[in-house]
Amino acid sequence: MNVLQTILIFVAAFLAVFGEATFPLLRHWLGAQVNLLPAIMVYAALNANISVVALLAVFGGLWFDSLSANPLGVTILPLLIVGFLIYLRRELILRELPFAQIILGAVASAVVPVLTILILLTGGKQPLLGWGSLWQSFVMIVGGAIATPILFALFEWCQHALGYQPRAETSFRPDREIRRGKK
Amino acid sequence: MFKQKHYLALGAVTLAALLIFSLPPRATSRLKLAISSLFLPLFGLVHTAQQLPADLADSVLPRRELLKEIYNLRRENEQLHVQELQAVATGRENDQLRSLLAWQKQTPWKLKLANVIARDPANWWRTIQIDLGSRDGLKENLPVLTSDGLVGRVSSVGFTRSQVILLGDPNCKASALVENPAHDMGVISASGPLDTSLAELSYLSGSANLKSGQSVVTSGLGGIFPKGIPIGQIVDARPVEFGLYSEARVKLSANLGALEQVWVLFP
């Protein structure tokens, strides 16, 4: 965990929210927009510390709600719950495996909207729900599942390309050098 | 498993979320606009990037094509000018007749063009953001339309942009009138989450004689939408609550899924 990784996580969350609001291609084709915040939260929960997870929940939730008709702050708790639960069990998760990333991405993408809608309904709001919501959930889950390993690879690539790479130590030791010739 | 640091983070975020929830609506609305203004440079960037191909295409368009287009536009402009003269004369006559009957004078529509800059990222709302705000004179609840028909109403206004709730969202209801001999009236309300081209027309009388293809326009009741703005056409109708009242599906005239520019109607 380093500063670059933290910056990358927040930049990705910001761009993800912006992209979801600006590029409606998926919505046109599939009738639903895929939310990338749960996938980014999965990455943060597995690779960053608890303060990054908490801050991502706060800022990601606020950015998302600010462009949406959601009441401000409604997405914070669902993101935090998902991130926190993964964070607590992260030592037991094989985070390098794409299969684990896909499953975590799918579960996170399913849980976050459900919790958000539950909070909305508890608060007396009337979101647009119907049988079509099942299809939208399916698209979001599949989209989130596909996006998670891609995001993991992207983050790794960015870190490799932009981050400081420590120089590998050589096996050369001057005291073990074989000197030839006369002293 | 649970360290003190974890408790602190969990507690702090929960507290922050509860604090934001408990803010008064006005403060929340301002905070929301302030946070979303962080995205403004990116919106500008996307707009410029979208304009670039059009500008490039314009710059390589042959002069002959441009002259032809100017000629066509001039002709169209002259035709519209003649029609406007006719409309002004009709309006004047209408005003005179209204004053003879002691009816209130009709005010002409004032329209302002706005670009759609963002859509709601959540699947359970139907809203868009437009690039007009309080500096352009926008206020809450102003009707928004396209040349095809009604789109929705302004729900919150920032300095440079505003949020518009679209027809079909649970928070956008409009009193509507069916253009049939009985002039049946109902309320346009939310439809399903998938199809943005349909809305529900509810609270119609049980004896309403609705047929597919009949036009639906705003009734002027409710004080938000002026009378006569096209909404759509009846697709089908069905009795509800043992025929106590009827409901109909309306195919919206405006294509809400592909909005790029909209008109804001000023009173």
C-alpha cells in the first residue's frame, strides 16, 4: 500500500462515477448502467488499509449521489459495509486469483444496489422498481463481475508503470570476489 | 479480527453518513450541487471532445454545399417569417376575443435551449443534468420539453447547471388530457424501470373511451405544465379496481433515451 495506490483508487472512483453519468451506451444496449464503485471497493478492501476503504465509501458515495436523484449520502453505508466485510476477511481470500475477483465483484455489485434501495425505501422514497429491476440487477452483477479482474489488472499495470520500482539486489559481494593474478 | 482502528473507521463513516442524512433539504441540495460541481471540468472536456468531429467536418465541407444550405435555410426562414406574421395576427385576434369575454390574456412561451450533460448513474431514477442554472434564470419546477413533446421538469437548480426529472420517474407527475370527444383526464406517472419510452396514465374515469393512437397532452392543471404540450399517444388501456377507474400506457412523444438538447420553458 502506497500513496500512488491510494491516489489511483480515488481517481478511478471519480472517473467511474463520471463515466456512468456521461456515457449511456450500456444503458441504451442493455437497459441498465453498470456501477463500478463496488468493484473498486473490492480492490481497495483487498489491497489498501481501512482508512482508504472508509474514505472511498464516503467520497465514492457522495460523488455518486451528487449526480443522481438519490438523497445525498445514501450510497455511503452500502459501500462501507461491503468494503468492511471484505477487509475483515481479506487474509483468507485468494486475491490474486481472477475467479475470486470475479465472485467478489459479482457479490459486491449485487449487495450495494440492494442495500441502497433498502435504505431508500426505509427513508420513504419511491425508487423506480418493477420486474425490469431484476434484469437491471443481472446486468449490474455481470458487469461488476467482469469489471473487477479488469480493474485489478489495470491498477497493477498503473502501479507498475507509474510507481517507484525498487532495484533488485545483486548477488555480487566484493568480499567474495575471486581475485586473479598477483597481489 | 476487530481492532480499535476498525471500530473508529466504521463509527466515523456511519456518523458522517447519518450527519449528512439529517441535514435540512436545502443544505443537502446545496451540498449536492457543490460536490457535483467537481465534475464540471470533465463535462466541459467531454462537450469539447464531442464538438471536435463536428467542427472538423464543418471545416472540410465544400463551399457549394454550404451555399446550398444557406439558400435552403433562407427559404425556410422566409416561410417561417410569413407563418409568424399569420400567428401574430391570430394571436392578436385571440387576445381581442379573450378581452371581450373577460378571459385572462395568454402569455407566449419563452424558451431557452439547454444541453444535456449527464444522466442519472443510478438505475432506479430517471433524471438528467442540463447546462443551464440560476445564472440563466432557471427556477425549480420549470417545464422541460423537446420539439417532439414534454420531457419533464426542473427539480433542482445550481449556478451553472440543473437537474431535470424526466417523465416516468416516480417524482414527476403531470396532469394529462386525452384528445378524445370526452376529453378524459388522468395523471402521467411512473412506468417500468426498463422502457424509457412508456409512461403510465392513471386515475382515468372508469367510463373513459380510450383507443390506441389517441393523443395525450398536458391539461394545464397542477400549475407546473402549461396546457397543450404533447406528451404522447395511448398504447393500450385497462380497467383497474373492478372498473372503478382506468389506466393506460402512453408512448411518449419525446425520445427520453436519446436526449441531447432540450428546451426549458419560462412562464
